[in-house]
Amino acid sequence: MKPILPGSTVGILGGGQLGRMFAIAARRMGYRVHTFAPDVDTPAGQISDVEIHAPYEDLDTVRAFARNVDVVTFEFENVPAATAAAAAEFAPVRPAGAVLHTTQHRLREKLFLQGAGLPLAPFRIVRTEDDLIRAVAGLGCPAILKTAGFGYDGHGQVRITSPETALDAWRSIGSQEAVLEAFIDFDRELSVVAARGTDGAFVHYGVVENRHQRHILDVTIAPAGVALEAVEIARAVMEKLEVVGVLCVEFFLARDGSLMINELAPRPHNSGHFTFDACVTSQFEQQLRAVCELPLGSTEQMRPAAMANLLGDVWSKGTPDWAAACAFQGVKLHLYGKAEPRPGRKMGHLTALAATKEAALETVLAARAAMCRS
Ligand code: ATP
Ligand code: MG
């Protein structure tokens, strides 16, 4: 296959901030970008040459979109399988729809990982009340019940603290097909962002540490400096899934030092945002290179880094003081062009670069705090 060269057009399914940062990388390298999303004036659409707004289920519009681009990728993994298939009639879709199909459904994803012999947190399938009662008895409490489909940022998850409250918990997520996971009393959370080319080439950004607040990523520290074997697990995942593009593997590091996979994201990931400023090739440029069959770029990290998310909550005392954040040396401000700052909504992030990861973390947190003082 011939590479898809600069001057060509890349299509993105999804309009969020991941697509925006991908579009920035693509336009910087001389590509044209078309986005497809159900909304208008999206974070990705603002950076694109062409923004198509239609429901993902509008397959004729999906086909027309794919006809006008040289390759299709996505930034939102809950794109329906039929949408990916319709796009694939007219342009290569990378990663393939089959990767989406596996990773957009927690149960399919877990069964894939289990079948591949990869480590993951103990889980049970819940389809009926009887399943639920047996699962809670089997795994014990606390446990976390997660919907099988369409979860993100902790949506569709509920913690079960006693067998008596299990049924109510299941009702609260719509009594739909779900996965019960043992609650992992982890030492910390880690992730590996990696990329794979059509020729099987593999590169990675090392192991980073992630801290969550209310089930939403809050801070990433890079490098983590522990559990380097996580990279080999990520490599195995990408080979077994035959991913072309970027994929993130989220891990729990147990107190005994063992690693368990939490979940996969078949795209650039929030925990890889630091690569935009800290690495020779960002995760977004890497995705572009992978899907366009260009050689993958150096993942070298030039300085230790820390990333802090800016959720809508940061607006609670009014518009944040952007200048205060910019006054910190080594801090970079990223905003996603979203108009409405709702609590829990990812509006932007800060990345700090410093001589040590400890200094980077301290700086990024101080910069965020300084922005919110009114
Ligand atoms: P995202 O797509 O944003 O990562 P998600 O909705 O898919 O979110 P998960 O990654 O499953 O959610 O969970 C979000 C966070 O909740 C985890 O990173 C972790 O902090 C916590 N969590 C989830 N499952 C467990 C578990 N089994 N044990 C302990 N903590 C958990
Ligand atoms: Mg997650």
C-alpha cells in the first residue's frame, strides 16, 4: 500500500477534543481534515476544513463523507459498527471496525482479554437478577457494576457496598447488561499509550501514572517510573487486536506489584495529552502517521511532565484566570473551544514541563489553583 501523503484528506468520526488535537497535528503536517459529528461547532470541527453534522446512524451521509476523504479514523469509540462499516465501503477505516466492536463493549473487551491470557480484574457477567446475586456473592463487596456498553468518564457505573443494595444499584443503571468487577484496592493507576503501524511496527510512550477524581482522570504524571512490564502487555494487546493507530491500556497496579488491565481505549487518550508538549511526536501525530502508513515518529520524552485536566468545575467562581496559569514557567494551556462549562465536562488541560516529575506535578497543580482564585 502507498502511504497517504500530506495534501490528502483525513476524515474523523467524532467531534470532541481528541479529534481537535488530531486535526491540529494533521493540519500542521499539511493534511486536510473533514470531521463528522452529530453536533455543530464541535471542538474538532472548529479546526477542520469541513465539518459534517449528522447522526452516526445517517449512513448515506456517512458514505458521502467517506467518499470525500482518503482515510477515516475516529476519536470517539462509541461510533456504531454500522457507521464504521458504511465508511469502509469508500475509504480505509483505521483502526478497523472490528477493533471498535470489541473495545466499545466492556464485556466483549474483557472476554477478549481473558481469551488472550492477559491479566484483568476479576469480573462476572450480569444479565439477570440471578446473575447479579450470584456475582455479588462470588466477588464480594465492595464491587463496581458497569454497563456493558457506552460508558465513559464513570458514566454507567455504580459501586455496590452490600448485597442488599445490589438490585437498586443495577436499577440505577437501567437494569441493562452489565459487568460486575471486584473493587481493586490499587496502589496506583497507570496507563500505556502506544501506536502500531499497518506493517506491525510498535512504539510506546512508556508507563504513566494517572490519578482520578470522581471516576474522571484528574492528573497524569509522566514517566511513572514503575511497572515497565506494562509496555509488553500493551504490545500484546495491540498485536492480538491487530490495531492500526494509537491505543491506550489503562491498568491498576495492585499493592503486591501485579498489574491488571482496567480497560482499553482504541484511540489517543487523555493520559497521553502530555505528549503534545513533552514528546518529539505527540500521540495525535502518531495516530496520523499510523493511519496514513507513514513511518511512526520518535516517542522520546524531552522533559518530565504532568498534565492536569480542566473540568467545567474550574469555572465555579467565574471565568478562570488564564493569565495566572500562563505566568507559570513551563506550563502550557490547552482549551478545547467548548462554549458551556458544565461540571465534569472536559474543557481543557494544562501541561507542565520541569526538571523532575515531582516539580512538574507541583507546578501544574499550582497553576490550576492560581487560575481558580477569584
Ligand atoms: P474513561 O473512559 O474516562 O476511562 P470509564 O467510564 O470507562 O472512564 P473506568 O476506566 O472503568 O471508567 O473507571 C473510571 C475510574 O474508576 C478508574 O480509572 C478507577 O479510578 C475507578 N475504578 C473503576 N473500576 C474500578 C475497580 N474495579 N476498582 C477500583 N477502582 C475502579
Ligand atoms: Mg477508564
